[in-house]
Amino acid sequence: MPSETSLIEVGASIVSKDFELELTTESISKEELLNIIRKTVQHYLDNDLNHLLNILYRIDVNEAIVKTILSTASPENIADALAEEILNRELKKAEYRLKYNNS
């Protein structure tokens, strides 16, 4: 089983690629990564919703969950809820990469 640190670092690398961000992935905490995702999601919510939806589709965040968040969450909580879903999905990808690339 991969360590929490390596899981977060690989997850940060995936987030960096998917959102076209330049992140320092070493020594990043889960909270820092979540905050970066939240700020990025909020930027896209404010400026380019279609691009955000394309990213969510490409990342493979569950479409039903995204629709539920967009239709039921209060506006000030949408970015937080989407960021949580994105982080969970990216960490799941990181877990698979670590598990199958190291075996």
C-alpha cells in the first residue's frame, strides 16, 4: 500500500497535468492540494463553466454527482464540493498508478 505522502504527491502531479497548473508536488499536504483545487474550480465557475465541465468529464468525475452539486449546493459551497470530488477521483487514480506501476 502506498504511503499517504506518495499518494498525495502523485495525486498533485495528476491534478497539475489535468488542470494545466505548475504545482510543486513534493511535500504538499492534502489540505494544500484541496485548497489549490478549490481556488481553481472557483476561477472556472466564475469565468469559464464549460471548460470546467470539460475538465470534470476528462477527469471522469461522476456526472450524476456533478449535476447534483451544481443543482443543490448553495453557490458559496459549489467550489468546495466539486474540489472534494475532484481530489477523491485524482487520489483514486494516484492509488492505482502507485499500485500497478510498482508491482
